[in-house]
Amino acid sequence: MSTLKLPKDVVADPRHDAVVRLLETHAAPLWERGRQKVATLPMTDTLAAELRSALAAGHAYQGLELIGEKLASEQKGLDALNEKTPGSPQNARVSRILFLANDGSERFYRDCDALLSRYPQRLLACRLDIPGEALGQALLGSTKMVRSVLVVDKKVGARALFALLPPG
């Protein structure tokens, strides 16, 4: 994870090292045979507020199927741009943050692991220490099950990463 290039707003902030330490210290595979390591971190009130705001503003999506479609569509655009300008360097920097509930099935986490393997340079995931129903309550104010939220705005993603840090 130390080779991960976080969003520029995170890199430029004095809390950058604390975010990296947090992500690396709490990282483990999502499932028994998972290939990608993901940090499991507590849900904070600040993060809940950030994600609620992002969903309301259209800077985040929920639901793994929709998230997979969005990432695939964005990749098509990136691939087309790369074909158009083959010599142009691609900025390999995390620009999407995937937040996951902690009560998904093995199949759910396998699918998440596959997304992380497919888009390793621009996708970072964090498993939150909260079940899907409680995540739905925190983000939507209802008992609707929410097991995955993808933040697609870089600035919102940076704020969400900072919201994972313990206060102080």
C-alpha cells in the first residue's frame, strides 16, 4: 500500500503520513483468499457526514453493481484517451475511494477484491467497522441496507480519508 499514490489534496496535507499509517496498519485481505489488502477502520461521525453529503451531491454512488458499471465506463474513457494520445503519461493516482460495510458475504468481498485488482492505480477501498443496516441508517436515515459507497470526487475523497483519522 505504500506505493499507493493518494489524491493530491492528501499528499499536500500535513496529515498525509497519518493517513498512510492508518491505511497500512489496519490492512488485511477482504476475504480468506483475497489478493488486495484493505484497511478495516471505525466509522466516524465526520465520515458519515462526508458520505451523506457526497451521496446527496452526486459525488458518490452506492451499490456494488452500479459502482462496477461506473468504474468500467470511466475506464473505457481513459482507454480511449490513451489511444488518442499514446505518448501522454497517465496519472496513476487514487481518485476513487470505495467504502464497504463489514458484514458482506464472501461473494461480495470477492467481487470487491476483483474491482480492486481491475483498477489498482485509481481505486482504494476501506472496510468500515459497521454493518450494512447501520451504514444505511448513518447515510440515508433509514434501515435500507448499504454495503458499498464509491466516492468519485477527488476532493471529497480526500476529506473522507481525513475523516477516518482519530480526532486530535
